[in-house]
Amino acid sequence: MSEKRKPLLGFVGKLPSGTALGNSGKTHCPLCMGLFKAPRLLPCLHTVCTTCLEQLEPFSVVDIRGGDSDTSSEGSIFQELKPPSLQLQIGILCPVCGAQVDLPMGGVKALTIDHLAMNDVMLESLQGEGQGLVCDLCSNREVEKRCQTCKANLCHFCCQAHRRQKKTTYHTMVDRKDLKGCSRIGKPVLCPAHPAEDLRLFCELCDQPVCQDCVVGEHREHPCDFTSSVTHKHGDSVRELLRGTQPHVEALEGALAQIKGMNSALQAQVGAVAADVRTFSEGYIKAIEEHRDKLLKQLEDIRVQKENSLQLQKAQLEQLLADMRTGVEFTEHLLTSGSDLEILITKGVVVERLTKLNKVEYSIHPGVNDKICFSPQQKAGRCRGYEVYGAISTKEVDPAKCVLQGEDLHRAQEKQTASFTLLCKDAAGESMGRGGDGVQVTVIPKDKKDSPVRALVHDNQDGTYHVSYTPKEPGVYTVLVCIKEQHVQGSPFTVTVRKRHRPHPGVFQGCAFCSSGGQKTAHCGGTMPGGYLGCGHGHKGHPGRPHWSCCGKFAEKSECTWTGGQNAPRSLLRTVAL
């Protein structure tokens, strides 16, 4: 179909992909599955019975063509363009491949007749049982012989009549059973315009076979020649075209073979990867199940341990309570019912017992708690070679035992990030070893309590938390660090934020010149501010360790105090030029 044509309506699809034509495709229609009857050759080189094609539902396509289709002249591109015209073209779809077939003006019956298929049908009928093949003359009797001269199939009666005629007396007759070795049995192809004449000539101008009447009529003065004379020339052109097509067939077959091989390799690879996935998943599942069983066993051990502790504490308290009640009841009975002499006689034993009971130490709180937590994101080592997660812990963070660490706890500088570390510990002072505690940090300026500074808390998942914040202005800030709404040890605390110090113009280094005691053979790195060769602190023993060459301070993170000039502190130091 042309690129400018678009189907408007279509109802007929191609045959299902499972329909196999095989060898029967040469003699049997792909639609009715019977022997060809007046077979027509479609442009896609598929053959279908005329009757079957007429039963297909046609559809319309729009053919957009220009007003003047003659563009053969060299200057045609400069000619005035005429508006295109819309024409309706009737078409059908090939029932085998689904290709669009534009019907000529005469419809289906104007399509090319497939004489090769007709020959195959006739050959199959003659070599077979002969069912359905009748005499070409009487059309009502079964074929028994064939005239090789007339190319006609004849019954016994018509064969005798054929021999009696003077013109056909010497024609060669062959029995139908003797035709099994033949490869071609064809009838003369008659001219559609002159049915009594054979198509024995070929018009080179019109590129079509013609008869003798056509040569003297419609094809007068056209270059015509016998088909036997021109068939070699046209056959050679077709063969040449065939030779150019065959490499494409081989290439396509090779491509399909590669696709088939790749599909097989793909299936094999998918199967192998699927097996790896299953093996990995099954191993991982077993590892997780084993880790689960270990966690549940650990949880059960914790339960048993805590329950035993509770039961022991319970038994001790119950025994102590029974002893107390016995002492109280006996003493009350003695004091209320005993005589003076009885009280005095028994007093020593009662006092000793009650004194001993009063000195017994006990706790009114349970000796264990129910603090058992599960941390699903905590790494739990490897199991069966797989990394597993999830740990059970009975530790509980004690804010009073937590520790704050860091150089920026009480001092910071404006517009610079200050940070410190929180170490979470339990009641025994041991590190929690895990994260997940609800740490809350608030940084509040003293003068602007309604504008807190944003603090970032990073959980290191090991019981420590890194806290950072950036004060925007100098001043005094209050920092509150809480866990579960309880202040940790050392919270709240104040931080003095100073103005951003001046950067050091010098170099922080271990000056070889200063460390040498002022030897001229010792060199310091480069020329320092003030024009000195060396750091400017060349007196003996100063400083003897890494320091700032501009002001002599030992701390790398410090504020430079050198302001320049002879009145600055720097001028009091003895400087030596190398």
C-alpha cells in the first residue's frame, strides 16, 4: 500500500498462523482447502480461488494523487503545484499474509490467472483417481485419454470422435494412467479478448502476451514477437532478479536461525539465573529462619531468666512477710494477753527476733523489668554466609548515665558548624551498643528564645549520636539534650558563640628554624607575612613544635592575634632574616 493510502474500513484478516499449507498449497486453495478452481495470482504471489476471493469483504482506501502526475520533465519541480485529488480505491486483504490487494477496475476477475496452479491441479487430477475431472468436449463424462496435440482431456466417446475427424486423425492420444511420469500437462492459454485464439505472441510495448487477432487490431504497429523467441530475454531478467533476491532469503534464514539460537540461549540463561535466584533465596530464607529461631531462643532464655529472678524475689519476700507476720502476731498477743511476768520472761526472745527482722534488707520494687526491645535494622553478623539483621536487647538507656563529649560543648563561632557527641549508656554505665533511642536536641539563643537553631542528630547505630548545629549570630545559647523527655547528664548547658575569628595569614608548620635555636643553616618554608624569611619567631626554643608562622599560636584551630605594625605583639619577638 502506498504511503499516502490509508485504509478506511477492513473486515478480512489473514489466516491463523497455525494454518499449514505444505505441498497442498500448489493445488489447494488456502480458504476452501479444495482443489483450485479458476485460481487468481495476487500481487503477494499467493494463489486463491476466484470464488473465494469474491466472498471476501472488500474495503475502501483513500488514494491521494496530485492533479497533474506528469513529472517527467526536468523543470517539473518549478511547475505550479495542483491540489491533490481524493480517489477511492477498493481493495481486499490476502487471506494468507494479510497484504493489501488493490483490485483493478474489473474486480477480482481482472486479476492474473495462475496457469501454473491450473497445470498442477490438472496433473494431480490425471495422476490420481480422476475424480472431478471431466471431458473438455462433452463436459459430462470422466476423462480417460488426453490428446497431446490439442492438450485436451477426452472421454472414451469423444476420443473416438476425435480420431474420426480428418484434422485430428493423427493426433497423439495418451491414456490417463500413462501420464503419471509427466511433470507438466497444460492447456493452451486462450486470449481473453479472442477466446478462439491462443496467446502465442508477446507485445514488447505493452509487456503482455497477445494473439494474432490482437496484433492486427489493438496492438497494430507494436513490436511483437513469438513467445518462444522473447521468453529467454525476459526469463534472463527474472533470473537476474531472482539471483539478487536469493541472498536476502539466505540472510533472512540466517537471521531467523540466529534469533532461534539466541532464543534458546536466552531460555537457557533465564533458567540458569532462575536456578541461582532460587538457590540464593532458599539459602537466604533458611538463614533468616535460623536467625529467627536463634532470636526466639534468646527471647525465651531472657523470659526464663527474668521469671526465675522474679520467682526467687517473690519467694524471699513471701518468706520474709510470713516471718514478719508471725513476729507481729506473737508480739501483739503477748502484749495484750500476757501477764507482766510472762512479758518480762519472753521479752528477750521477742526483742531479738524483731530486731533481726527489722534489719533485713529488701526491695519493694521488682528486681527485673520488662524492657525487652527488638532492633530490626541492627546488624547481627552472618548466618550461613548471609548478612542478617535484627537483634534483641534488654538494655534500657539511662539519661543520668549518658555522657556528652566534644570540643564544641561550650564554645562555638558564628556561621560555623559546631558539633558534639552523645554516648548513651544503661543503668550499669555500659554502652548501649545500638541506636534507636529518641534523642532530642534543642538549641535556644538567650536573647531570642522564640527562634531556636536547627540541630541535626545522626544515629551512628552503635550507641553514639553525632549532633551538629550552626549558630547564625554571636551570643549565649542554651543546649538541651533529652532522651524520652529526660535530660541527659550535663544537660542543659550553655555555649558562648563568638564572632568568627580572623583566619591566619601564615602557615601552620613545625618550623625548622625555630626548632634549631636560630641556626642560619636551618630553613623555614618560604617567605612569611611581614617580609621575614622564616616564620618570624626565631628566638631560641620558640616554639619548638608546629605553630602558626604569623602569630606563633600552637592551636591549629585558633584566632590569629597578629594585627601587623610595630606596635603589635609580633614586634616584641626577635626576628631573624635568613
